[in-house]
Amino acid sequence: MQIEVKEVEPCKLLIHYTADAMEILNKRGEILNHFKKAPVPGFRKGKASLDAIKAHYRTQIEESLKRALAEDAYHNTLFEKKIKPHGAPRFNAMLMADSKFTCEFDLHTKPEFELAPYADLTIPKPHEEENEVTLTEKMMQELRVRFGEVTPFSETDFVENGDNVILDYQGFLNGEKIENLCANGEMLTVGNSNFTYFDQNILGMITGDTREFDLIVPEDSLPSLSGQTVHLVVTLHTGSKTIPYPLDDTLAIRLGKKDFSELKEYVKGTAAATIQGKANSKINEAIANKLVAETVITVPNWMTLSEAQYLAHNAKIDWTTMVDIDREKYLNMAEKNVKLSLILDKVRDEQPDAQLTDQEVFDVIKQNLAKSNVNKPMDEVMEQMSKSGYLQILFSRIRDEHTMDYINKSVKFVE
């Protein structure tokens, strides 16, 4: 084999690989073995001659051979050149000619850096915003509403807190429409939106009403809109009201509990777990901020850009039409995310207990899918996630969460 490696930009390599004759011969033999039991017209299953198989499946055999040799080229390159990759390779060319196989592919690598201390970190003790009693009562009320009787709006019904509504809205800044503040057929539970004053301004509307009002965009929004006064035009299409379910044994039985006391104990336990989960999230956020601030890493532009575009896609924002000031916000968020992911990856290299195997990650994903009551077969869902690229992202997120939990265990708190 011959391997040529060229660094085309920081942490991005261009690989040119040539397989030798023995590699091709051995791999061709493996591929042919896979086709030996394939059906061939005019022969009983498994009885076709090797020449007949080669003639009938010539195209498929050659394509399978090229893919297999390309996969070997990738793994041989990693082994021979001691390369630690970041993500999958991207093949630009694969050519089989004159009994020679050559391929060219791009390969991303991780930047080198010194890992800052991560054991026994000292961070402020998180403040609990809700106590167990308050959250338990809140969750009980939410259960009443969730299982309550839903009735569509009548001609005389008007919007109140807790109603579910379907509406259109358009946002304007200095008379110009803002696409990020426009939606058609938006479903909303009144009182639960991110814009508190938006909810207050639609109270009292009836079906078919259109209302106009001004709002100041919150400071944590997009920089191009943050603190600006926008003009909104809202049209209410329809809505529904919910008559809460009684808090008694019938609700408990509907939820699979023996009686109301058992239901309340269950909700109390869920509330306690929720509070602990929120506390852990705050601790992990503090850990992340500290690790990123104390570790010096030069992140390649392609890494930051890829993550920024992913974040924008998740926020349902078109990256191509985003103004520069908003892109800068997403690029800054992305750089922090990438730095943290690289740091956690290096922690896993040092600490086996901070690592999950592929099978353990698969088990976590399957458990989460089972809890979400997905209607499709598990294998079909996993295949769709793999094709979309989401499975790889999910793998990374689960591994990072596990590593954060590992670091979390040694944290020391200060008041």
C-alpha cells in the first residue's frame, strides 16, 4: 500500500491511498465468498459455478470490492499514520483500473491541546428555584389538565390562561417583516409561551379575531432583535378549553395507581427527581463553563461552522438568511460546544470509567425510545436516525452527558 497525507487546512487532511495487488486479490476473494450463495438464473441455489457468479454479478462485485477497499484504506491510514479522526471520512474518488485501486478522501482530526485539571473542581452551590411540595402540587394540577375534558371554542368563548389555541402571527420591525417572528397555524398553550407579554396581549380574543400590539423582544433573543420593539399582528383561528379532571381515586386508577394517595406519592417522587435533575443540569453547566474557560484550544473554523449550522437548524432558523450579528452569536455558542466536546473526549481517553461502549450507548437510546412509545419498529427508527445523521449526534451527546456525570461526582461546592 502507498499512503500520501497532506494537511490542506488545520485539522483537515487529504489522503491519497493506493492498494497493492495482494490487498486487492485477498479482498476480491472475500467479496466473492459473499456472492457464492446468491441466486443465478439457470442454476439451483448455491450450485452456480464461480464463472457464472462473476458474469451475473460483475457490476455488484466490482462496486462491493471498491467499497470494501475504501473502508480498508481508511482504517489502514489511521493505523499506519497514527491519526485520531474526528467524524467519518469523506471520499472524493474511488478508482479501479488495470488491477489497481486508488482512492482519495478527506479526513478531519482533533486539535492538540493540554487538558486543564478537571478533578475536584470547585463551583458555587446551585440555588433551588422550586421545593418538592410546590412542584408536587404544580405537577398534580398539570395531570388534572392533561386528562381533563377538552371542548372546542364556541362562538362566545374567549382566550384565557390554560387554553390551547391555533393562530397566525407576523412580526414587523420598523415596518419590515421579520421572518423569525412569523408563523402560520402555530399551536400554543396560553401562559406557557416564551414571550410572557405575548400571552397577556391575546387574552380575551375570540375565534376569527385579529389583534395588533407592540412587544419588546427579550434580551436573550437573537442579537439583531434583542431589546427591540416589534409590532405583531395576530389572528386567532380556533382554540379549546380544558375542564380539569377531579383530584380523586378515579384519576389515580386512570394512571394505573391504586388510589389517590399512591398517585400523590408517585408524583412526589417524580418531583424530587425533577428537582435533582435541574440541580445536576446547573452543576454541569458550571462545570462546562469552568472547563472551557480554563482550557486553551484553537478550534478549526470548519468545526465551529458545522456546529453553528446544526444549532441554527434545531432552532428552525435559516442560516443562509441570518444577519451577521446573529451568526456571530451562534458561532460563539458553537465554539463553546465544540471545545467542551473535545475536552470531554480527552477526559474519556484518560479515564475509562468516563467512557461508554457503543453497546451501552445503544442501550440508552433504545431505553429512551421505549419510554417515548414510538409506534415504528425499533430497528427501523434506528436506521432512519442513522441515515439522517442524527444517530451520530445522539451518540456524541450521550457520551458527553456520561462524562459530565463522571466529573460531577468529584465536584466541591462553595456557598
